[in-house]
Amino acid sequence: MSIHHNPTPPLPGDEPMGELVTFPRSIQRDAADAPPLPLPPAADAPLEGTVLPRPTGPDASDVAPLRVRLMGHAVRVRDSEHTATITRGVLGTTVTIGQGWHSWLVRAWDALTMGVHRRQIRAAEAIGDRVLLAEWVERKQAAADRRHAWLMNLPGMALGLAKLGAGGLAGSGLLLLGTSTLVWATGAGEFLTVPKAVGAVLRWGFDAVAFATTPALVAAPAVLAWAAWREGRRRGTAPGWLATAADADLDITIDETTIAHALGALRIPQITAYLKQGLPLQYLTTARKDGRGTHAVLRLPAGVTAEQIGKRRAALATGLYRAAKEVWPTTGGEAGILDLWVADKGALAEGAGPYPLLVEGVVDVFKGVPLGKTLRGDAITAPLMERNTLTGGMPGQGKSSSARVILAGASLDPTAEIRIGVPDSNFDFELFRPRCSRYVMGAEDEKIAAILDDLRELYTEVQERGALLIEQQEPAVTRKLADAGIGLHPLFYLLEEAHIAIQHKTYGKEISELLIGIVKLGRKRGIHLIVSTQAPTKDSMPRDVTRNCSNGVAFAVGDHVANDALLGQGAYSAGHRATELIPGVDKGTAVCKGLTGERSDIVQVYFISIAKGKDELTPIIERSMAAIAARGTQVPGKGRPAPQIEAARDLLADLDAVMGADPVPVADLPALLARHAPRWAPYKTLTGKALREELAGLGVRVPSTGNRWPVSPEAIREALARRADAEHDAG
């Protein structure tokens, strides 16, 4: 498509264009269709002050009008921006002056009505401080008495001043009369000489006052405006619509006043009504510097909970001139107590910072491994020995990354054995493979079966280590025993995406039972189980696993059920809430339990990249392998023959073996089965109720006789016979 233009006179010259502007769509379309403008051959783009060469050739007549329109639009844009800046400045000054006058009026009204005393009395009533209330009531009464006494004395003072003025005038008149008489009597002059001289002096004085008053009256409005502007700057707040691009990095001091303003901006009715009465918020801990930010604890007005504030965290952050991730409102000791921590502006942008063992260093797992930093900037070391770890949260929030950080630290202890099971196909832990003695990754049934075999082997090792501790006469594994080379070295097993394995229709039930046995018994025997999951619910994670994991790492979760599964029963109601983390915004940040002496900590977890081209994990694994080689040993656990794993057992056959001729209460049978097959993990955790349910599935009915639920040996043998007949018929 071609564009036809009216011919225009030659251009006298090109205007320099030194700034980027946005043109209307019509001009953009014209520019797209017009011949391109030639640029100086040595430049990639015209610089400010560069004069573009005049186009020549047959298309010059088409290009020239377009260039005129472009330059005209650029000039209009610059003029518009200049006008907007001036307008914004004028409006800002006007608003500031108005706020100054408002401040003066408020202060004058306070002085007339004893507003300060009234506010302090209401505040004392609000916090229930009777001593303070009595003190301010007494002060108000004393101020009122002084004012009343002053008003009562005012007529007397006015009468005294009037008398003083009358006396002064009378004295001056007598003095003038006496002086005039003396001058006339001595012949020094006429009688009116002195009065005329006095009149001349008075006229000169009045003229001088009039001369000085005129410029003062002219300057008075400007002086008043300047004084009002200063008052407005000190006590006013500029409205948001006057903000400019230069205000983007504006910061404010976080103190009791700014916190109150930010809470008031949330427009929660109870807070708004409370602040309108002039009542100050009750601070249990006043705003004070705390690490990389400011910490304060305050009691909210009646009817407002800290949870309500937490749900409006992003809105609260705007009132504090902070990003949402820099403001952390949590519940204090009571529902109505707000524990607020506000980061210094930009302090959390770098997260936890680089992993401290990225380049050098080894680890003693008995002393813990680096995990991250608290919001205040304190380094957090995760304790590992005699503990288990449960980490979880919504997808993409950091649970796998946290497990990777823990295992990276553990791998830098040359005595530690690493085992990993991933019932899914992903690359998250593939780089650990050279350091692992057992590594299974995949979602196929055979891979889940291999994970089950590894857990059976691990449970068997739990039993063997118990026997070794008895031989060593020690209650738990120590650093000395770990270095002795007798099979009591630290062992870490990670079950990633554990909910997939636990909910597997064929192997899930046994995997759950093995996990329960390992977390209950393995910790004192040098075995640390790390369970990572997206969905820590009663169906996807056994309660006995969540209850026995003393380390909890909770990234953003969707509800209180998942929150309490990761952080312990009652954590949500006590104010320890990963539900308050915002997915995406708080990626890599977790609420953690069991890491320090605190009930919970908010931790920014270190990040170790495994991305191609940014691989930070492989150098750590290589350093770990070098440390193992320096000890003259191989990777712990590799090459060691696996312990004998108990084969799958027949429940009916085992019951037949442990039962005599008389019925046995179902509650007594799990102990008999455990003694009969001590290496079979499911019997270790079996309960009477679970056994009754399994027998029902096998066709054995257990009556509730006297609430003892006796199991008849005849019923067991009949079930065995029926199964044998069925197998025979099928064969």
C-alpha cells in the first residue's frame, strides 16, 4: 500500500531528537509504510544532538511530511511532560500549604478544648491503665482550673490596664502643660511651642509606621504561605496521586506512627473507628531495629485478629512502602496480638544469598548442615542426627530445593551414606547419583517396587543397628561410633514426592508401614529419613510419620490441615502459619519447626542450581567424592552386601502357626506375629483393629464377643482350606 502526501516546501534543517517518544497509531502506520530513513553509517542508533541527513531521491517528497509530523509530535510530547511536571508541582505546593493551615487549626482547637488531655484519657481507658488514667484526669482538671482562674482575673487585668493608661495620659498632659508654662514664663518661646514640637514628633512616628506597614502587609501573605508550607511538610502526607516517578524508591521510617497509618489504610471498620477517636495503638513491643528490618508487637482493637491483617498483607505493605514479601504480619500470643516484622527496603531481594559451602568446606552432620537464613539475616543450621525431616508445600515453592540443600550438606560429610527414592520422572536429584549407595527414579510400577525393596532393606538395617548399639552399650549413634567402621555411620534416605509412593494401589500400604517403623526407630540408630510431599493429608501421609518428624519445613500451603501436618498439631491455631505465605511471592521461604529454640522460624532457604550451564551441585558432589577418596574409602554403603530382607509373608499361615486350639483376642495377635517374624516390618506396626480389617478382607469374620474380638483358629484354618481349594480349581 502506498501513501500519497501533499507536496511540502523543502525543510530548512532537521531538528535533533534525543529522547524516545511514543507516537499515535496513525503516525506509526504511516512510518511503517514510508521508505526508511537513512542513518549515519557509523552509528547503530541516532544519539542525542545527532542531525539526521536529509533524504534524497524520488521518495524524498513522501518522507518529508512524515518527518515533520514526527518531530511535531515529539515536541508536543516534551511540552506535555513539562506542563504536567509544572502542574504537579503547583498542585503539590497548594496541597502542602492547605495541610499546614489544617495543622494549625487542629492545634489551635486542641489548645482551646484541651484535646491532648482528652486523647490521653481515652488512651488510658482503652488500655485499662487506671494509674495513667488518674494522672491525666488530674492534669486535665489542673489545666481547667488554671484556665478558669485566668478568665476570672481577666476583667481585673483589663481594668488595671485601663487605669494605667488613664494615669499615663493624665501624667503626660500635666507634664506637657507644665513644660509649656515654663517656656512661656521664661520667655524662651510661645506657650504652644512645646505642643507643636510634640505634635511634629507624633506625626513623624505615624508616618514611619505607615511606611513600614505597607511592605509588611504586602509580604505577609507570602510569609504566611511559606510558614504554612513548612508546617504541611512537617505534619502532612502527600496524596498518592501526586507521586512522581522519582518517588519509586521513596522510603519511610518504620515506627509506631507509620504502622498505625498503614493499619488505618486497610479500612477495617474497628481499626478505623478506634483511630478516629484519637486513641493510640497499644504496643507490647515498640518498633525497634531487628536484624535486616524493624520488629513491633501490638494489641489490635477489639474485634480484629492478627489473621485478618495477615490476609491483607499485600495491602499493608503498600502503606509501609514495601514489597509484599518484605512485610510479615503473624499472630502473637493471642488472636488479637499482631507480631509484625518489616524488612528494610530491598533487604530481602537477594534471598538467603549463595550457599555457604558452594566453593569450599566439609560438614559434620552431627553438628547440622546449612539450610538458609531467617528474615532477620541470622544463618540457620538444620540439626539432623536423632531427627527426621518432613518438607512440603504447593508445587514450585521450594520443597525439593530444600531437600537438595539438606542432602548437599550431608554429602559433604565423607562418613554419610545417601539413598534416594523418587517415584516420578524428574531431574531434581539426578546429580546426586554418583554419591548415592541406592538411587531409584521413575514412575513405573517396577520403580515403585524397587523403592519398596529399598525401604524393606532400610527397615532391616534399623533392626541390625539396634543390635549393634546393644553390643556397644550405647543408647544412640555418636560421632565416635560413626567413625569406627562397624556399620553405624550416618545414613540419609530421601523419599521425594512421597505421596505418589504411599498412594500406590499395590505397594502403597506396605510403604506406609515401613516409613512409620523407620521414623519411629531409626533416628537413634543414625538413620535420618527425609520425606518430601506436595500433599501432607491423612490419605497421602500417615499421621505417625508426620508426628515423628521433628524437623518440619512448610512452604506455602493451601489450608490448615496441610499446615498442621507439616508443623505439628495445633500450629495453625497457635499462629504458626504457612498458609500466610503467598505462592510465587514467597517462593523459597518456609515456616520451619524444630530448627532452633523457637516454636517456628520463617526461613529463606538457600538455593543450589542444577540448571544446565548454571550447575552448582556437581562441584559440591565432586568435592564430596574427593573427600571420601582422601580417606581411602569408597562411597559409604556402596559395595556392601545388602542385609537379608524378609520375604513376603502369608498372614493366614503365620496366624495358623502362632495360634493354638483356643480363640485369641485380636489385640494380642500382633505381638505374637512380631515375635514369630521379627524382621517383617508390617508386623511391628500392626494393630488389632488393622488386623481385624485385614481378616475381613480374607473372608474371616471376627465376632465382638464381650468386646474382646476373639479370633478362632478354626476360622483361620477354614480360610486356608478355601484358598487352597480355590487355587486347586484355578490350576
